[in-house]
Amino acid sequence: MLEDDVTPCLVGVATASGLPLFCRPPRPQLPFSLVGALHGVHLFGAAVGVELREAATPTAHLAWAGYGNSLTLVALSPSPGPAGPALARILQSALGALVLVLGQEELLPIRNVERLKRDLRGCFPLLDSLLKPHGGGWGMGGPCWPLPPGTPREALQERLQRFAGAALTDLGCVVWGGGVAWLSTAHWGALPEDDSAHLRALLAPPPPPGGALGVGVAARDVPVFLPNSSPKVPHRLLLLRLLPGVGVGLLCGPRPSLHHVITQVPPDPSGSDPERDREGGRAGLVTQNIPNLPQKTLNFPQIP
């Protein structure tokens, strides 16, 4: 790693075989000999009944975490990068990100190393995001800022609750500016912080470019596992773009389908202004509550 680079490095290793599963960021790539040595030190400690969690040298900080005798994560941070609790938080967040995308049963135990290495590529955007500081801290769970000035929170929250209910769920949120400012239903707000933070990271762009929706994508149906509440049973995260920079997420079960939500669920189930809703598509959920948007943006239908 470059001497002036304080970005931490995260490595995943299959505990039993010692085979590297991933290294983030991909450049500079850690030598296989260094990965093997770091893993070997952790294994040696475990063999004599010692759990090695942290270490430090004059030029770097290191942290290890083992999960179920199956997966070992190693965080390496050049000085004066994050150390101690910050590295521990990165490791905890990394495991949560892996569970969020793949589920606990795909990780613990590892059944097929080569298949797991391919599946882990879908986790790389989340892993890369937690290697960057958020609001002065590391890992998941960056702060949420207040909603835009002039936004009537109660009215918007009530409309979100109705919209989520029409989609057969109590779990919904609206996100502004890549997850920096957002509003959620009461049940979403009651989720454990670990689950909420990882879902927020998945909803927020970048990375990848355009976030979980991707560039130019108006809607997406993503299977997710909740690291704390449901690590083995998947849910569906429906991601809908309302306006440029504004999106809604719905955490659902097997129903409804994404097509049903797009074509059949009214933006405002109260039906108070059907003409406006027909003109604005899903944007009818929020356009009357976001200040200072040009009229041509308000009338632009984002859902085809």
C-alpha cells in the first residue's frame, strides 16, 4: 500500500483451507504470502486457545475476526488510518454486508470456495463503501441528516404509510440524496440499527454508480437477508426511483410483484387527487412535498 494512503484493506479467507476469497480494495493487491502469514498467525493463536483480535506495528494496525470456524476476515490499516474500535466496526459491518447479500447459510459453513468467490462479487460495492469514513466514523451506519427545509414530515410520512400498506407491507422508506436524508414508516424505524444501517447503505448511491438501482434503472427487486433479524430467510427489497435523487424502498415478502407495485399500486392510495397521480406516476408520492424543484422535474414520470 502507498505510504500516503490511509485507506484500510479488507481480506476474506476460508478458515479451513486458508484460500483468499476476496481483497478490497482490489489495488494494490496484497501478496498471497502476506495474506497467508496474517491468517496463519490467527490460526496459531486459536490452536493454543488464544483469540487474536488486534495487533499494531510502527506502520500499520491489524484486526481479525473469525466466524463459525468457516470464514476469517482481516482488516489492515496503514498508520495513521483507523485502528482499534474502528477496525472492529469495519469487520462487523463487513460480515453484515456479506449476510445481507448472500445469507448466513451460504457463508457458514463454506461449501464451495470457487462458487462463493463468484457470489461475493455482488458484495464488493457495499464492502468498498464501509472502507470509507461516513460522518467521521467507519463502517456502516453513517448519520441521517434532516429532511430538506420546508418538507411537511407528518404529511409525507402518512402518505408513505398508505403507499406501503397498499403494497402489502409496513416497511417502507423514502431516501433523498443517496441516503443522507430519509424518512421511514414506524415499522422500518423499529428495525435493529444493524439491519437499518445495511439497508440504508444498499439504498444509497454511490457505490455502485447510481446505487442499488443502477444508472438509468427506474425500479428493481433485490433479495436481501437482514443480518440481525433474518439472516437465513430472505426478504425482497423493492427499489423505486421517484425523481432524480429521490427514491423509495419497500421491504416485502413473496408478494406483491414489482410489476404489480409499478402498475397497480396508486402513488396515493387515498385517491385524493387521481388526475395529479396519473400525470406524475410514482412521483405523486412526494412531488407535492419537496420544495424548490422545477416544474419540468415534477412532471417527469420516472416509472415506465
